[in-house]
Amino acid sequence: MREHWITDPERKEADFYVRDERGLLCLIEPYPSGTYRSLVLPGFWLKVDWLWQEPLPTVLKTLKELGPL
């Protein structure tokens, strides 16, 4: 399984795709809470808004929110 992220910083949009068993890309929507949970990296998630936050969240703050992976 492969996961593809397409981000557009000007429009502040992100699309997340995963290949299905036929090799076709399927759009995966973030959760209603605004988080995206990776299907390729178990336990990894992010708040999509982090991608557009000014200033970007610090590495330490982000790691604290992510918790143990």
C-alpha cells in the first residue's frame, strides 16, 4: 500500500490518497476533527491545520501532541 499527500499551500488544502488492491488511488478524507491518520505509518497522525499554521508549530510541541508512536 502506498500513501500520497498532495498539499497546496496557496489554497491551504491537502488531499490524501492510498492505493487500493488494484493500484488505483483512493481519496481518504481527514477525520471530522481535522486530523489525518496515516494508513501506512501505524500510529502516525497530524492536524491538517498544522500544515498552514503561521508560525509552524515547533517540533517539540508537535511531538508532545503526537505522543509515543
